[in-house]
Amino acid sequence: MFEVGQLVRIRELTWQVLEDHAAYAGGDHTLRVRGLDGRMKGQDRVFIYRPVGEDGDGALEVVTRLATPALGWHPGTPPSQWERLHTAYRLSVAHNADYLLGLARTRLVIEPYQLAPVLQVMSAPRQRFLLAEDVGMGKTIEAGLITTELIARGRGDRILIVVPAALQDQWADEMRDKFGLPFAILDNDYLTRELLPRLPSGANPWHYANRVITSIDFAKQERILRALKKTRWDIIIIDEAHYLAEAGSADHPLRTDRSRFGEAIAPLADSLLLLTATPHDGYSQGFYSLLRLLDDARFASADDLRRETVAQVVIRRAKRH
């Protein structure tokens, strides 16, 4: 069997394989190829061959495998060729969850246990997870690693980080110093004194920075949230996400301004990371309300909180683990 894209030699001409599949009884295969040289360049043809080792009268066509030319680099290689080589490598691993492309962006000595949740998140169809590990396990580092990975894969241009006001500077320092990612802190002072005077009248300030850190209590204000809901983000990270949980019961849920804020911004991003060391306060309604932010189809009601379903979107580890 030949792989798509492989180079072969048939009837003293070079061809590129487009398709190979078993077509007839007795081990015969049809090989659809495209000519690369001579009078057949650019033309498609179909040949019938019999793989080596199959019973029969022998090959119907003699098909010779050719070595794939190596993408090489050496001092003096033109920049355009280096760019193609680099792009080819990135494309070869961009959709493979076993490779992490973003590690080179970090300035960290990473513990192996911190890579496990990153691989789990990146192997999922959607990067919408609740990171619910104990205090001191490095949830900020893990969120940063996931962020750099999504950036490396071209899925992290616009990033919003929502935290308690007291943690804004800490998050900005962590993302800058450890991941090389500068973030603007969008609060009332920065908005009124620096940003709005430079913007056209009626402009939405959330459109004018791609990497933003803001506080929950600032962003939940009606006029601020109204503008925020008109934007789209690649990644939203919410620290201390338990503040967004509802109280009460399924029959009588108690919603707050913060829980309504969570419901408003959860759909604004492709990737959503909720960080908290206390995801469950003993009442299923609060835990359910957080999971619903991640996937309201998977968790359509509190009855959907089955262990195997929750494990698909929640990473929960204690220090003893």
C-alpha cells in the first residue's frame, strides 16, 4: 500500500500518489496518481498493481517507491526556504495532541504533573474546562500553558482574563514574566483616563485590545457588560470561578449579579477555562451552574451530573495525588 503524497516510479516516469485502495478480488489495488515530469506532468492516471507478497501471477504494474526529498536547512539557506521548512513542521504537529508547541514560549521550569492537564485539555474537541485543583498546584501556570498552546496553534489571538480586582496585577506579572505575554488591565481608571479619550465617539473599548485583564466586579456593571457582550474572544479565563456559581436548589436557584455575568460571557469565547480550588460548596446547584457555563448542551439539567460526564470537562487533583 502507498500513502497519499508519496512519490513513485511507474513506466519510467515519476508520479505522486493521490489514492490507493483495494479494488478487485485477489489482492489487486488501484493506484490513482498525478504525473510530475515528462509528457504526463499534471495529468492524473489510474494503474492497477498487486502488492508484493500477494498470491497471483505477479505485478500488473511495476511500482517503485521513491524516497521523499528531505526538507533541509544549512547556513546560507534562503529565508524563504527556512520559512517553508518551519511552516511544514508546525503543520505536521498542529493537530496532534501529543505535541505541545507552546512550551518554547515559556520561561518556566515546568513540573511533569503540570503537563498532564494541559495534554488532557488540548486532546479534547473543545478547550472548555474547569481546573479545580488544590491551592498551590499551579492552576495559573496550567492556564498559561494552555493559552500559549492555543496561541501557537493560531487559536489565541484575543484573550480575556477575568479575576478578582486584587489579583489583576499578579496575573499581569505572571503572564508577562513567565509566558512573555503582555496584558492591558482594563479598569475604570484606565478606561476613563487613558482609553476613552483616545477612541472615536461611540467606540467599543473592548475592541481595542487583544489581551485584556479585568475584574469581575468591574466587568459585571451594566454599561460595561453591555459593551462586552458585543465582542468575541478566542480564550476567556476566569479565576476564582466559584464566585459565578448560583446558590439555592434546582427548583429555586438563587442567581446573583456575578452568576448572570458568567452566563453572559461564557458564550463569547471558543475556549473557556474556569479556575477554582473550591468548585463544590456541598450543593449540586452551584456546581451544576458552573458546568453549564462550559457546555449547556452536555449539562442541560442537574440530572446530567454523572461522574463520567463531569470527568470529561473537570480536572480535579489534590496535592496528595
